[in-house]
Amino acid sequence: MAASSEKPSKTESGQPPKGRPLDRSRDAAILGAALEVLSEYGYDRLTMDMVAARARAGKAALYRRWSSKAELVVDALALHHPTLPEPDTGTLLGDLELLLEHGQLKRQDYFGTSIIAGLATACSRDPELARALNDRFLEAGHSMLRLVLERAVDRGEVPRGRDLGFIIEIIPALFFSRVLTSGKPPDKAFAHRIVHEVIYPLAISPLPEERVEQD
């Protein structure tokens, strides 16, 4: 991780010194460079110096936009992370399939196994990275999936009393397990099996008798 001594001086308020307005036209080039360095060297070895050199930008230009490499990497990943729609097809399976379709767009090489595995292991050592990834990606996905499941409960497709949080946790667990144990990317075929063979059957199945009695 980049040492704190790399950062430019800050004012007493804790903010970088004010200067000319940021030239946002450089952002895409810097984020693209960050993805290239992340893909080649992994998160742990990535430094702001390396990204600055690849982007042909000054290190100060990076720190004026991102206060840490965790923020930089998360913004770079967001370039290839699709914005999920709010599906409302009228059926749980239709909604899940729509989320699956949009969730596969734009990921391509930057969401290959090496990057996913590297980020997964880095999160255990870097709380800032873990929080940033959770806030930017996991929370949004979880909220959307919960909305889909709650609508299915209201329509009577999913039994009331179903532990929706448990279902939501299964999806990232299966994706990361595939990457870390087999080295295979969670491609569309794998995601399709998760929806049709795990998530949907589990969601609509009757509650265990003891759960029904408790409710």
C-alpha cells in the first residue's frame, strides 16, 4: 500500500491545498491506468506512483481526486460495473433474470479471476478497501435484490417469513467461492445456474414446519 509520506501536504482543515479547478477530462485516463496496473500487479502491489506514471500524470493530480488508492481502485472498478436497473417484470424469476442480464454487462477482463481474488484477500487486510467496495457495490446490489424479493413476497410467490437476508448473502458467497476455489470466473452460465437452481427454488420453496409454527 502506498505510504502516507507519498501524499502531498494538506491544510489545517485536512483538505489538499486549493488551486486551479480540477480538469475532469483526465479522470478517465487515470482510472483506465489504474485498472491496467491493478490487472497486472494486483491491489497489494499497486501504488499511486505506478498509476501516475502509467497515466502520464503527476501524483499530486491523483491525490487531488482520490485521497487513497482504495478510493481510486473502487472508482476505477465502477467504470466496468453496470448500474443495476430496478426490475419489475411482475414475476420473481423475470426480475432475477433481468438483474442477471444487466449484471454481466461491461465486466469483461477487468473482472477476471485474478482481480476478484486479489481484492477478496486484500479486503481482509485493508478495512478501507473493504468498506469502499461494500458501500459502492455490495450494498447497492443487496438493496436491489431485497426489493425484488419483498415484491415477490407481496405477490405471494415467496412465503412470508422467508429469511431474505440469508438468500441475499448466498449470491456473493457462491461467486467468490468459485473464484477462490476453482479459479474460474463467474460467467453468465454460472450466474444463470445460481438463479435457476439455487436462488429461485430456495425463495419459493415452502417454509420448514418449525418456521411456520413460530410465525
